[in-house]
Amino acid sequence: MAKATSRKRKPRGGYLAALDMDATIRRADYDKQLKKLQTKLQRIQQAYLFTGDAAAIVFEGWDAAGKGGTIRRMAAVLDPRGFKVWPIAAPRRYHLERHYLTRFWERLPPNGAISVFDRSWYGRVLVERVEELTPESRWQRAYDEINEFERLLTADGTRIVKIFMHVTPEVQLRRFEERLRNPMKRWKLSYEDFRNRAHWAEMEAAVEDMIHKTSTTVAPWNLIPANDKKYARIATLKIITDRLASGVKLEPAPLDARVENAAREILEAPDLISSTAGRTN
């Protein structure tokens, strides 16, 4: 599994080149670990609702790298009242007329909640840089702005997990072909997906700069080799659950005394509460 990178230890050849793109996992191990990690996610959410902790999870990566599939494995087991996914597309005029971080401030998780950003504020130094959608002076300035933004969030108690899912061009093309042949998956493809392949080298350079300049102590980047989708999901969910659970008691919170008393009186079952302690739905 890829560890959080640091700008002080840039690998020779680049961060992405240092990943083991042949990493894989057996189906039986995948099923077992996925179930375990999803249960841990449920316990984390239950704990956050009690403690008031909050987390922002950032997903970046190549088209067809598996971001959506990983997010779905989280959403499948979490209560939507405390879990929100924000798919980030091109900004509308309202946000174009304001600082680019405005729309992300508005989507940060409240106390007790977890927010996932499917694409994020890093678009400023990735697609906006490569597509020349913003002047160089602005995206160059954005590295420091983003670092300060994330420092403010973590200082205020929001945990940040940043994931970059990397695939090789060959694997990406194969996944594009699979989507074209499957009518139920064609909606995932767009003209931009194919157009973006023509800018692979430029985007790779932008990713390398992004990692080098914004992988900080408070918000490090976690790089995931994603040629094997199942391996990538497990590696990503391990990083997320480890970060979100750090320093948090995951045991179910005790019942409010009023709830317990009411339950004993109405249900007339004094042993019911002790028999269900620790059980998760």
C-alpha cells in the first residue's frame, strides 16, 4: 500500500513512477477485507455522530481509475444523514465570479459528518492548469492557498484524507472500451475523457507538482496504484479508516439515561439493552 508522500523525499523518476502498478489482491481476500472495512466505516460514523468529529475525503485521479467504485463501497454502508458525496464538475457562473475555494467552503462537513469530494479544489492546479482555464499566476498561487486552506480545516478539527488513484494509459483505454461495450456503463464516458488522453504528459507533470507542493504534514497525499480495482479499493479504504479512526473510540456510545429508562418501562424487558450492546446495524 502506498504511504503518504512528503515533498522532502521525492522519488527518482517521480512519485507516480515509484508505485507498484502490478499490485493485486485475490478475490477471497478482497471480499473478506471489504466486509471488515465497511463494518469499521459504520463504527466510525456512529462514533462521529457522538463525538462531533468531522472528515473531508478528497478523491483525485485519472478518468476510469476507480474513484466512483470506491466511493460507492463507502456510501453503501453509511447513513446519508451523516455522509455526503460532492461530485465536482466545472463551476457555474456564480462561483466563477468568486474565489475558487468558495464552493468548497460551502460543502465542508458539519460536526459529526463525513464529506467526500469526487474531484476537488485541486482542479485549480490540475485541469485548470492543463486546459489553460486560469492564468498561470493564479494556479501557481493556488498551491499556497490550498495548503493554508487545509491547515485551517485541520486546525479546526476536520480530518482530511487525500487520495490520488493512478492507472497506466493502457489500463485506462481498456476500461474506456469496456464502458463503450456495456450499455449500462456508457453514461460514465464523455468526450472530455478521450480528449484528456491527449494531454496525458501535461497532466502527469501537473500531478507531480501537486503532490510535491501540497503533500503536507497535516494533509499528506496517499497515492494508490489502481490498475487492479479491487486492490485499489482495499488500499484506499484502509487509509481512510485508519485516518478517521485514529484517536477515536469506536465502541458504541452508551444509551442516554432517559432512553434507557423509557425502554425498560415500555418494553418491560430489562435484559434487552444488555443483550444488544455493541451491536451495529
